[in-house]
Amino acid sequence: MQEDLDEARKNLEEIKTSLRSFLLRTYDNSETANSTFEYLTRMIKCTIKKEAIKLEFSKGGDVSWYMNIFHYLSNWLEAEKKTSDLLNKGLADIIEEDPSA
């Protein structure tokens, strides 16, 4: 169980790192790339909390750039879900082992 959770966390971090690298490669400066990454992080958090979101980017982006961003976000959400599911399973196992908890 712990190995699966460690792998899920590692995968989640790899996705975030990959997205950040993509943004750094595609923007002219690191400040804009980091700002965009933080914006996307907030959007992921809102999505997880099932809050309404509205993604907005400045005009002029290439269609393939947007496709890449949504692909990263999809992978990020899937990794968050897998990590959460494994944590929930781990908690359920602990409760089963110790019914007084």
C-alpha cells in the first residue's frame, strides 16, 4: 500500500514538474511562467473542491499550446484522484484494523 502511495505521489510531482518546465519553455520569461503555474494550481484546487472555475489566458495562444495545457491539467487531476483514493483506502484499512479509532 505504501509503495503504491509513494508511486502516486511521485507521479503527481512529475506531472507538476513537467507542466512547470513546459511553461518555462513556452513563455518569454520565468515570472510569467511561474505566475501561470500558480494560476493553474489554484484552478486545480478549485476543481478538486468542486467550485466553479473559469480558465482565462491572454489572447494569441497557439491551439497546440492550449491542448498541451489541458492535457497536463487532465493528467494532474487524475494523479490527484489516484493519490486521494490511495489515502482513503489506507485510512479505511487503519480503521478496520482498529475499530476503536
